[in-house]
Amino acid sequence: MKIRIVAVGRARRGPEQELFDFYKSRISWPLDLIEVEEKRPLPVDQRIQREDELIRAKIPPGAVIVGMDETGEDPTSRKLADHFRKWEDAGTADLVFLIGGADGLSDGLKRDARLLIRFGRVTWPHMLVRPMLAEQIYRCRQILDGHPYHRD
């Protein structure tokens, strides 16, 4: 299973990127971070639509889509690992996590997502969500492998 994180915005070198790279290096699944960005100053509705187009262009046909969204469920790491197990068992080739821009994902992307999740009820900076997501992907792999990294 190949995992992609498609994120709006370009990361700069710094602690968030270093932490993302650290967890990425530990994940046994192939993982790519794909960044998209609309630089033109557009009204919010037009910007969300343009980001939708940029994101969709990076989603392989037939991919399982997981959107990071404030309205999503707040799963435990074990519950998220259960989703990974089901996707692996189903022979999922491409799993794509979406991180929207400042105004979130379009309604269409949210509808197309197999799952919407959030990291709690608070809002996290988009650049911090990337390493947090990478850590959870790593944690899910460790849970599935029975590794003691995750303890209940």
C-alpha cells in the first residue's frame, strides 16, 4: 500500500519538517508528501475551488481518500490502525490523506473521502498536522505489527 499526504502549502525547513522527515524515515509503507499551492490572491470560495482542483490532480484513480477535517471523527490510534488493517486486507493500492489550506477542504473532497478524521477538537497549524499525521501512520504500523511502541 502506497501512502500519500497531499497538503496545501509549502513547508519551509524547520522543526516541523524535520519531525515529519523523522517519522517518514521510520514508516515501512512507502510515503510521499505532495504539496500544492495556489499563489494568486483569490476570494475564499475561488481559492477553495482552486485548491480542490490542485488536490484532485494528485489523487490516483481508485485511491482511498482520508480527509483531515475539523468535522471528522476523532479516532483512537487503535481505531485508526483498524482502518489501516481493513485497507490492507482489501488490497488498497493507494491511500491518500488530504490536508486542506487555511479554509479547509472543499465540500466535494469531504464527500469523496472514505473517512474524515481530526486530531481533537482544537485547531492545529497545518504545518504541524503533517508530522502529527506521519507519527500516527508510524504508530498504526507499530500497532499492526504488535510492536510495544504503542501501549494502551
